Amino acid sequence: MTVYAVKDKMVVEKAEAKVLVEQVGVIKTLSNMAKNSGALYGFLSIAIALGAGFGVGLIFRKGGGSH
């Protein structure tokens, strides 16, 4: 990453630093699961999507139809 200090439209100073970016926590776990256990990740994704859809259906149950 490079940072410039500008004064009167002129660069007066420049600084550089390396930035390490890595995945942590749940994101890292899901990423590793997707890479190493594709079938499990796929089934888990489908189960979460179905559960979310069912939950939303329960919350907005009033109308009875999709629209």
C-alpha cells in the first residue's frame, strides 16, 4: 500500500507498507469447507437456504400466496 502526502498539488512525501489480509473465523471455515468438502458444503448451503425460506414463509404467512 502506498500513501502520498500532497501539498499545493505536489507530492511532498510518500510512504509504503505491506498489508497482510487473511480470512479468519467463520469465513475461513466456510472457505475451507467449500474447497475440501464440496458435497458437505453444498448440502449445508441448501439446508440453510431451505430453512431461511421456511422461516420467512412462517413470518409472512398471512397472504397464503407467493405474491
